Amino acid sequence: VNYKRDLLKYEKVKIESNIERIQWIGEYKKKIEKEIENFQEELNWDGMWSIEDAIGRLENGWYFNVLEMNNYITGWAWFNPIENLLCNLYVNKEFRKKGHGKQLIYSIMNLAKDDNIDTIYAEVDWWNDSSHITLLRCGWKEYEKD
């Protein structure tokens, strides 16, 4: 399912969750690997990215925002600035339903707004109800891709 969000009139949202942008993997490697493991134990998703993918994405200028709780990485969102595509939104199941997913989306929207990007996009698997709901709550609209 395809979504888009116009940022022209978007007013940046204050980020309350402990979210930061990572620009190189370095010291985060073990924490990220651990959470990838947790992700796959729960969802076993065949489209999952690896540490190698992450390094390549960061080298290509992607934004990578992570949610950190109790010194663990417990969620993330990626943004591909070449395609203006938000992807791989995730919050660990123990931290869901607390607004962190929305905060991750807003954190990416804020960065895109700062970079003068007018419209951003997302593609969500049909079964991913929480991502559908969260994007809609953040003002995104479903659209048909050409």
C-alpha cells in the first residue's frame, strides 16, 4: 500500500521520545544487530536489511533514526532521500502503543522538511496494520502509484 505526505504546510513536531539520527554504525553495531535479531524472531520478514545494507545506505546519504530505551535500540525508521521514501519503520513489541512509531515518523518528516523536501512517500505491506494506522494518524494519505 502506497502513502504520501505533503510537507509544504507541515509544521515540525517536537520529538519527545529518545530518538537520534545515526550517521555511521560504529559503536551502535552490536545494539543494532541485537534488535535485528529481536525483529526477525518476532516477524521473520524476508525483506529485512543487514548491517552491511545499513552501512551502504548511510554511505548513500540515507537518514537512519533510532529509538533508544534503557540503553537498547528499540526501534528505527529509514529515509531514502533519493526516492524521498520512508521505510523500515519498526518499534520493539514491548514499547508499542506508546506513540514511539509516530515520533519516529515525525523525526523523519522534520529532517525532510529541514532539507526542503516537499513530498515524502512510504510503501507498507498489506498485513502491517500498525504502520497503516500510524501513518494515517501522522497525516499521510493513501495513493495509487502510476
